[in-house]
Amino acid sequence: MGALEVAAAAGLLVGLRWHMLGAAVSTGLVLLMAGAVIVHLRNGDRSVRCLPAAATGALAAAELVLLTVA
């Protein structure tokens, strides 16, 4: 999972140059973080434990919106 997150971070940086790649990586990262939030909640973790995944997913969604508008 950590390798996927590192690859996503690198993809987001490269996606600033190539918008199609950035949109694809952002979509994948939103899905990955949504899955992380679901796993945290199903395991009975407090909502605070979901916050980093939710925040990262929200930032990736914001980048996706900005890339599709630009």
C-alpha cells in the first residue's frame, strides 16, 4: 500500500505537466483513499483515524476538478 501511495505522489507531480496522467492518478488516489476510509470505519476506528485518508482524498479530488476545468 505504501508503494502505491508513493507512486501516486510521483504521478501527481508528473501530472502537473501532463494533465491526462494527473487526472488518471487523481482518480485512482481518490478511490484508494475512499477505500482506506471504509476500511478504517469497518474496523471500528474512531473518526479521527480516518482524517488523513479523507483529507488526502479530498485534495486529490480538488486537483482532479482543477485539472478538468483547466
